[in-house]
Amino acid sequence: MLKLGVNIDHVATLRQARYATMLESNNAEPDIVMSALAAKRGGADSITMHVRGDRRHVQEEDVFRVKEGCNLPVNFEMASTAEMVAMALRLRPEFVCLVPENRQEITTEGGLDVSGQRETLRATVGALRDGGSKVSMFIDPEEEQVRASRDIGADMVELHTGSFANCEGAMRKEELARLTAAARVGNQLGLRINAGHGINYENLEELFEIPHLVELNIGHSIVSRAVMTGMEQAVREMVVIMGRYTVEQ
Ligand code: PXP
């Protein structure tokens, strides 16, 4: 069965919108561990979190708390920097996914240029594998990038589905063909094939034509759905408490 990695970065985005400097406040919510546990109850196979250099959502302590408090594999997304390698070696997650990071971007934009940075990435992959993690490269669906990922010792690739999600018609078909070709090459090379970015409840089934997929990482769409499906209940619970107010006659 296709596995689901739930990316909970945007649960932390919501918390940071109010509690940016008050992570230890008793009022800080939503709780990232509770969200990971809810994802687990819903059927998640792993929990993905990305500690960015600018700490805009998930914080270092979040990943440690989720690893301890939720008995699911953690997929730690990170840029290939000395700071993040050191954090991964302390955390020892089951999986690490190396992603490009650019301070100005709203979300991860392109895939990692593995073939253009072989030597630095080979060293990062080696250190992370020595630390006990399986390492994935988040790449655009290009044969050159798949081959380079294998070449530098990665265990897996995560194929970037963002372009697929953002285009329509003939271009979308072309993008699916690129994803299919990249998945085939990766599988022949013995890499595990994951995919992610921009996947939602509407476009998910179109991806089923891609062979060899093991795990999909999905974040924004699930967190958005959670807000919408939970709003009615959240309001109802507040109204129940307000109902206890008695007006003085
Ligand atoms: N995979 C990677 C490598 C990502 O950077 C992200 C976004 O953080 C995702 C998957 C999840 O993308 P989305 O939030 O669009 O589902």
C-alpha cells in the first residue's frame, strides 16, 4: 500500500503566528505532538517536519518532542548545512530528506541540484547515513538528478510534484510522463521512490499512474482540510462553555 507521510510544518506555522517568542507559554497552541498523534490515529505512516534556517515554523524542540511523543518514523527535512547536519545527528530520525532552501521562498520551490553539488552532498549523505538515517534527495523529476542521487549514496529520492500540481492540460500530462520516467530510472537503480509537494485531495489520484511509488509526503492540503473539518466542532465546544454563563436578573 502507498504510504502517507504527513507534513505538520503548518501546524507550527499557526502556533508561531501568535506565540513566536513564547514557545514555552502554557497558552501556546496548537500542540505539535497532539497533531502528530492525531495524524497517527488517522493512518499516517510517518511524520515530516522541516526545520528551516529562519525557524519560520517548526522549531528544533518540536522535532525532538514529536520523535519522543509519537511512535512513528520521523522524516526530517533539512538543508545541507553544518547546523542542520549536527541537529540531525542529535535527533537520529528514521529518514532525512535533503531540500534546497532559499530564505525568500514561501515554500520549497525547486528540487535539489544534486548533480551540480555532488561532492558537498556526498559528504552530507555519508554523515547522515553513518548517523543511522536513510537519506532522500528532493529532486525535480530528471534522469540526471536521479542518477546523481544514486551516485552520491542516497537511499531514496522524493520526486517534486509541485510543477505537476501547478500546471494543467498538456503540460500536466508532460509532467506526469517526466515523473513516471524518473520513477522508473530510480527503481532500476535500486532507489526507493517517494513524491511530494502540492498534492491535494483533487489531484492525488492522477499520480497513481506513476510506478514504484512508496510514500507520498503531504502537508498543506491536509492541514487546511483539518481546519475546515474541525471548525464546526471547535465552535460548538466554545458555545457549550459560553452556555454556562448565567445572566444576573
Ligand atoms: N516534500 C517536501 C520536500 C517539501 O518541502 C514539502 C513542503 O514543505 C512537502 C513535501 C509537502 O508539500 P505540501 O505542503 O504542498 O503538501
